[in-house]
Amino acid sequence: MSPRTLTLALAGNPNSGKTTIFNNLTGAHQKVGNWSGVTVEKKEGVIHRHGYVLKIIDLPGTYSLTPFSIEEIVARNFILEEHPDVVIDIIDASNLERSLYLATQLREIDCKVLFALNMADMAQSRGIKIHTDKLSELLDVPIVFTVGNKNEGMDALLTKAIELAEKTHHIPEGRKVRYSQDIESAISRLQDFLHKGISSTLPYNDRWTAIKLIEDDKIVRDRVLILTGDSRQTVQDEIQVVRQYIMDRFDDDPEIIMTDERYGFIAGIVKETVTTSARQRVDISRNIDRVLTNRFIGFPIFVFFIWAMFQLTFTVGEIPKTWIQNGVTGLSSALELHLSDSLFKDLLLNGVIAGVGSVVVFLPNILILFFCISLFEDTGYMARTAFLMDKIMHMIGLHGKSFIPMLMGFGCNVPAIMATRTLESEKDRILTILITPFMSCSARLPIYLVIAGTFFADRAGTVIFSLYLVGIVLSIITGRMLRTTILKGLDAPFVMELPPYRVPMARSVMIHMWERSKMFLKKMGNIILIGSVIVWALSAFPRDISHSKDYARQIQQLQLKAAQDRQGSVDPASRDALEKETTASIESIKRIMKAEKIENSYMGHLGKMIAPIFSPLGIDWRGSVALLSGFVAKEIVVSTMSILYVAEGDKDSEALREALLSSGMTPLSAISMLVFVLLYLPCLATMVAIRKELRSWKWLLFSIGYSTSLAWVMAFLVFQGGKLLRLGV
Amino acid sequence: MLLSEIKEGQTARILRVGGSGALRRRIFEMGIVKGTQVCVDKYAPLKDPLEIIVMGYHLSLRVEEASQVTVELIPSDDRQQTTSDNRHQPSAA
């Protein structure tokens, strides 16, 4: 006989230690995905215990089951529609009163509930003593003690859950919330009406359905109304009558009255089960907060942390990045050596490895960035950054929590866009994702360095800094503009818990980083692969290009001449010099060949086709092609430029500098190009991230269209305006 | 008086939560209900948002949101230890 499978769902408030318990229970056996249809993370793990297969689902952390945010809808739907065998509610013992709000809502739904009273040791040290037996009796729910960060109580939790799941008699009819008499009579009246009025059985528990209808819960109402058929109107009327009855009695909305009464019920329970000793211990967490959100040094400390995060990400990350880069170079030169020339080799080297290799090198940076972010999150500092920044962000029309993703955008837009998941309001998320690409990412820096370095020499630093500033200013303007037009709506409230500071657990940080890097590699791997192959194909085809000169013969002649010279000369020093010279000449011919080839490739044709679009910006067809190729990854702009501009000499930065200076580019057109690079369409990896996070092609197209037109307009203004003012022409 | 007028370190009792719709309900669900005691722990460096202690945990909300909440100031000498004493309890047991 195959073992029985039980589904256990973990519910609980955010910061209740739910994730820690989930990690303890499932260890490495977790699968992270999304709940269908929404970008709320779905974590599940399958373990084998006591002869059972236990499927453990980590529901999103919520404060209630009111369908207010996506998380709450997801958690509630899972319990209602998937019927888990047992719902384990993780309750933070030092936060009992508020935690019981979710708990009482869970008790109202017909499901088997088990409480895990977490971190009771902490609560005790703060002078809070909970009489568990009494609590368990009053609510008729079994309770297990757990200490998540010490891995205590996990076995007891599972044993109890299995025991509860196997209990045949139905859910104890015990103490659910009893509301005041007026409400109770309204509930039973509606319950009776539903019994008589609707022939088919209700999808959920009768009492619960009635309560939700009184609370004007849209999801439940729609579900019920579908079942009503002809009597739809009478059902709707009856709900309205009952709601009006309560409104008349209490002079407030029924849902508010019921929330109030639930808390009243909870207050009664807390009074009976909790004794708080007067002894007030020193609250370490509060003292830390006194410093970290201090009026004077709060901001400086915050800036320091951010600075440290960037230093770590981009200087320490540079080291393993170089290793990976060397690995990629090594791999490609090995293949270069061992494979015979063919289309396949070209594809492999210049398409796959060049493309994927250029993205995979960012893995260390991304890992470190996420390491820092999960430290911020797990310690509880993240909530404080939102607390500090909310005022400023609110002026842009954003939420304090939007700050972190935007900040991360300076590193790389891809993790930044993934980090918008912490935002609760969908509109805030869309807006943050749309303006994040204006945060100039590190991939754009090489382009700035080359162009600004060439045309502005010692003032390059100022130019680059101004570019960053332009990006920020435009993101603010965009934010304000979208907020008042297509993303209009109420500001998301800033009602946010500031959890106590905690020591982060190495294990959970590791799991977090591992998940992120897996996601990064998987997502970016396949799309970057496809994108790179397309760009490669555009620049590699058509294959049979007739060159303007017979370069192959030139090379042959050079080699022949070199061989003759070698024979003629005896001096080893001059022989070496000769050899170097020959190699250089051959290299340069090859480069010209390559440039000519690209000029005649589809990419070149494309470049010449789009050149008229860019000429008002002062950018020639080669610049256009470079910009076009930059959509795969912004760094590629530099390599394309060096292929296209540098006709002879070495491919080093000095050569590119000289080539750019003599290409007819002026300081003005250089600025125009820089502005364009700053603003135009996000790179492929970012586009994929936008698409995945917003689950909408519409918003992706909007983002591409908006940023590119903004880039064009700004570059146009810079170039034409500058020409009018006769600046740098 | 309004919750947004309470100074740092002062304690008050909730009388009424104004506003409308989802925000109002959210404030309720976080435990800011009639009769509960709240203590204003501090204001952010830029004077907005503020941090309050309610039901033993820390919660932040904007000044704008706090101005929807009517409270009465509790003088510091007769402050009570638990937050749930003065609440009405509809047939709790």
C-alpha cells in the first residue's frame, strides 16, 4: 500500500517565524514557484514522516483573511478551494492578541486548525505568560510549542498535525467567535434564507458564507450569486436588507463592526489566558531602533549601509566575476582551437558563448546583492528603510518600500525588478517597475566610460554623474506623471509592521540566495540564449558577402612576404619585430574584413535602414547598430562599437578612442548618444524580468515604447538644442 | 484630538477611526480599534510616518492616516499596563 499523502498548510502573520519553521520542516526539499496567476511566491516541500507523505505548503504571510491584498486572497483561496488536511497557524507568542485575529478567522472557516505557539520563550522573557491549556480549551484548538530559530518542537508539530488529520469526527463545533446579539440574529436570518432560497449546496460552510455576505465580501458574493439562478435579485435584496439592519443598529459598516467585535472576542480570550508581569525588561530591539532611526544619525547610517552594500556587490563581486570571465574566455579559446571553422563553431563562439557568457558573469554580483538584501530583510532593517524613506518616496507618488528596488537598479535592473515583489499594491509595483530602468545600471557604465572618456577627458566624471542625475530626475517626473494619469488611484496605505530586530539565520539566508541564483540562471539562461543567437544570426548572415577587396589574398601575400623576410634576416630581435608587425597587419586586415562583413550583414542593412531615425540625434549608422545590439545586454554596445568603428589597429580602448574622435562624432553628438543610452529600451534580461513580474505583454510594450521615445526626444532636444546654441559643434 | 497630534512618548486611547474603504478596514484589522491604547513611539526623521506601539507590537503609519483616528490622551500617571482592559467584550466566553 502506498503511504497516505497529507497536505499541511502553514498560515500566519508576516514576521511570525513562519518561513523559519517551513525551512526547518522541509530543509532542502523545497520548490519555489508562483501561485497561479499572481506573482506571489508559492513554496512547498514534500517530506516523509511516520509513514506518511507530508506535503507542506507555505501560505503567504497575512494579517487576516479579508481579500484585501493578493496574498490574502491566495491564502484564503488555498484553504477554501484546495481543502488542506490541516492548517497550521503559526502564532508569535509575543504578539498574541494581533495573531489571534487571523486565528479566529481560520476558526470560522470549516477547516482543521492547529496552533504553533512560536517563540514563547521570548515572550516569557518579556514578562508575558500564556496559559496554553486554557487558550486551547477556549478556542478548542490543539496547541504545540515551537521555537523556530532553535528548531524545537518540529516533530511534535508534525505528530499533532497527523493526529488531527486522521481524526474522523468533524471539526469541533467549539468556540468560534460569537458576535453581539444583533449580529448573530442577522447571521442566522441570512443563513436560513440561504438554506431555503438556494437549492444547490453552498460551496462553503453556511455560517461562514453568511458572515462573508454581511461583510460584503465580493469574492464570496459572486460565488453565491452564480448559484442563485432566477432568485438572484431576491438574494441580493436580502443581503442588502440584513446589511442595512446592522448599519441602522450600529451606525457603521457591518464589516467594521464585525472586525471590532472579533477584537472584542480576542480581548476577552487574552484577558483569560495571558498574565503580563509588571516587570519591563530592557527592550534591546527598541534600543537598536533608537539609534537606527534616530532623527539625526538615522539617515547617515542608512546611507552608510547602502554604500557598504554597493561596495560589497561591485568590488568584492568583481573578484569571482573575473574568474567566471576567465573561465568563459578559456572555454571559448579552447573551442576556437579545437573546432574546425564552421557555421556551428561561429554560432557556438560568437552567439551562444559571447551572449550567455556576458550575462552569466553577473552571477556573483547578483548573489552578493541578494545576500545583503536578505540580511536587510531578515534582521528587520528593511522595514526601517521604508520607514525612513517613505516621506521622500511619497512625494514621487510611491511607497516607502519602492525605494529598495529603485536603489538596486543602479546595480542591475533585473534583481531590482524582482525585488518589487515586496510591494503590496499592484499599482505601486507597476510604477516602480516602469521607472526602475531609468536607474542607470552598471552595464551602462562601460559605455559612459568609453564615450565620455573620449570626448570629455578630465570632465568625464561630471558628465557621468550628471547622467545618473538625469535618470533619477526623469524617473521622478515619470512617476508623478503616471501616478496622475494611467496609474491613478488611492495611495497604498503605509500601515506597516516594524518587526523586532532579529539575528538572521545563516540557513535561511543561504536558502534565499540559492533560490535567487537558480531563478536568475534559469530565467536569463534561456532567453539570453535565444536573444544572442538572433543577434549573432543577424550579424553573421548572409554568409556569402563579396568583399570590396580580396582580403584573403592580401593576407596570403603578407604571410609570404613575412616568410621571405624571415629567411633574409639573421638577427633574432629584428625577426621578432617583423613577426609582430606581420601579425598586427593580418589582424587589422581581418578586422576590416569583419567590419565590412557586418556592414553587409542583415545587421548592417538594418543599421542603414534605421539610420534616418538616428540622424536627427547626431548618431550615424554604426552608432545605430551599436545601440540596436545593446538591447541584448547594454555592454554589447561597446563591443559592437569597437567592431564597427575600429577599422585597424588593436581592439583596445585607445584604438576605439582614436577611431571615435576621427569618426565625425562631436562632443554634442556624444552627449546625445549618452542620453539615449541612459534612457532607451531596457536590455533583454530586464525585459524578460518585466514580462515575468508583471505578467503582461501590454506593460512590457508600454515600458519599451515609453523609454525609447523618451530617449529619442531627450537626445533630440540635446542635439538640436545644442546645435542651435552652437555648443560643442 | 487626533492621533497625529500626539507627541512622542505619549499614550492615547482610540475613540474613533475615520476614513473609508479598504484603508479603514486595514487599520482596524491591525488592531487599532475603539478602546485600544496606543503609544506614539517616535516620528521618522522627516516627521512622517510615525511609529506607534499597539497591542505590544510596533506599527508605522503616515501622519495623513493617523489624522483619521480620533483619540483621547491618557495622562502618563494613570496609564494601564494591558491594552485590553477598557474594551467592551461581547459575550467572549
